[in-house]
Amino acid sequence: MLCWKAVLIGALWAQDTLFLTLAEAEKIFLQRNLLLFAQRLQIEAEKALVWQARLWPNPHLSIDQADLFTKAEAPLPPFLSHPRINQISITLSQLLFTARKRLKGIALAEAAVILQEAAFAELLRQLRYTFHQAFFGLQRDQALLALLRGQLELLQQLSQRYKELSELNLVPLPEYLRIESLRLQVQSDLRDVRERWETEQHELRQLLRTENPYQIFWISTDPLDSVGFAEIEPLEKLLALAKRRGDVQLAAARLHFQEQALSLEQALAYPDLTLNATYDRLGGYRFPQWGIGVGLPLPLFHRNQGRIQAATYALQAAQVQYEQTKLTAESEILQAWRKATILREQWSQTPFELVEKYQGTEAAYRENLFLGRTTLLAYVDFFQSYRSLSARFIELAYLVRLVRSELRYMVGWAE
């Protein structure tokens, strides 16, 4: 395995190569992914707003009727200098929330934090599955590239030999053309896989945020017989885990947020109180004059009815969305479970030892072709059968890895 790996890397890519296992790649993904980092900052921003919601509104100080230049005779001593007597009025006011508005505002801010944390969990669930798709796809395409690269080199040798024999009229021209057509077909397949490989490299570069933009990822590839297919959990147990999914948690967080928003809007229907303390030096009935007062808006024209009704509808919509999200989650878990069950049955009935038998038989078949003991059409048929079988086994191993990841993705990555 190390031999063909080194040959393939050296033949196709000259850039720096980073060799990764799944555990190493996941560690880099969790540490470096920019979208996850941005979502963590959103959580911190919402936490700062909780802190803000806990603060009382600042008192309000107003100074008016300031007259610094009037001269007058009065029993009061001068404000600035003798004999000036100057008028000034000072008001200090403090807003007091009623109907537990401050506590409900804090609860709404805390619900916003829960909402952002649920959004982070859903983002992580989505990105982690995208990462696994690219990772396992890269494993599959590395194996296919190795297979096709080896077959292309073999066909190039056969094509060159048959070309020389055809020019010497030792073999019919159609046999050379048949080999050349097969070579071009393998070359085309190699290009298609390479393009898909490049797409997966691009996705991993975005997810892992490597420092070197030209770095190549090389994923550790286990042999087919070591992939395995673990026992599938009972469907009832998996369905019970649906509530752990990020999208279900996000829908529940939206529902909780709308509940708190409705509670706050209902509280806003009650007027707040404003306490005032005033000082008037010369404008009152006595010099100086002190006073206290209270103010509140009169709920004559509206009592926040529109916002309360809007919040009620938003809460009902959030409840419907939660039920739909939960229903979708359970349906997707059922679909993934059935897919895994079908694939596991196919896996248990797959004879992987055929690959080694094909590999051993191909060399003998090729030797018999050169000795004239078999026809070119028989060899080509065997060659295509071997290529199809190997590609199917590689694809099956990819699907097994992916379906295990998909099951974990559907239940919210429950370990």
C-alpha cells in the first residue's frame, strides 16, 4: 500500500501533502473552522446582551431656567457673587419598570443565548456531515485513482506493444484499436475521478482552513475487510434520540424565545413609573423649593394589543415549526435506518476475497494473451470485469463509512 501511495502522490501532485486520519482531521476541523468560530462569537454577543438586560436604566438629570446674570434683592445669598441672585431649576428622574419587565427582558435575552447555542449545534451537525462526506469521498477516490492509474499504465504498455505488432502485421489492426479504445476509456474515467477528487480537496480546505492554500490532503485508507459494519441500534432507540438533533433543538429554542417574547409584550401593556425629585431656587412659592413627583403614561389609545397579537401568532407558528421539524427528524432517522439495514445485508453477502483472486488471475491472463493461449476479446472482457468489480467494492466501502456517519448525523451525532 505504501508503494502505490508514494508512486501516486509523486506522479500526480508535487505540492506539500498532509497525511490525516479521521480523528486528526476532526480535531483540526473543530479548532480551525471559521464558520464555527463566527457562531461562537455570536453566542458571546448574545451573552453580552444578557448582561445589558440586567442593568437598570440610568437616571435622568435635567437643568433648566438657568439665569446667571439677573440682579435682585432677596433673602437668599447670591448664587455666584454678591449681589446677584440667580434662578435655576434641577430635576432628577428615575424610570421604574413594572409588571416584572426587567426580569422578563433578562429571560428573553437568555432565550436568545439558548437560540444561538442551538444554532451552533445545528451548524456543527451540518458541517460535520459535510466534512465526513468529503473525507470519505476522498478515501474512495484515492483508492479509485490508484486502481485506474495502475490499469492505465498497464493498458499503455499493452497499447504500445499491440501498436508495434500491428505495424508488423503480426496482429490485426482492430485488436490494437480495441486496446487503445479501452485505454482512452480508463483515461477518461481517471480524469472524472480526479475532478471529483479536486472538489473534495476544495471542500476540505474550506472546512479545515489550512495555512498552506496549495496543500494536498491524503486520507488514511483502511483495507476493505477492516471497514466492518457494526450492529445497527434498534429503531425505537434512534427515534428517541431525535430530540438531540441540532435542528430540533433549534426549533425548540425558537419556540422558547417566542414564549419569552410574548410574555414581555404582555408586560409592556402596563405603564412604567417615573419618579422625580426637583429643586427650584427662585421659581416656586418659596425660596428655594424642593419637590417629588411621579409620572406614567396613560393607556388610553393602546395597550400594546398589536404587538401582543403578533407575538401570539409568532408563538403559534414556532409551535407548528417545532412539530414539523420533529416529524421530519423522525422520518429522516427512519429512512437512514432502513438504508443502513439494506446496506448491511449487502455487505454481509459481499465476497471481498474476489479482489485478490482477480488480481492473481489478471497477470496469468495477460501472460496467456501474449502467448496466444487466449483471445484479446476474452482478456478485455476479463479486464473490464475486474475494473468494475474493484470499483464496486471501493464504492461499497465508501457507502458503509458514509451510512454510519449518516446515522449519527440523523440522531444528532449521539455517540
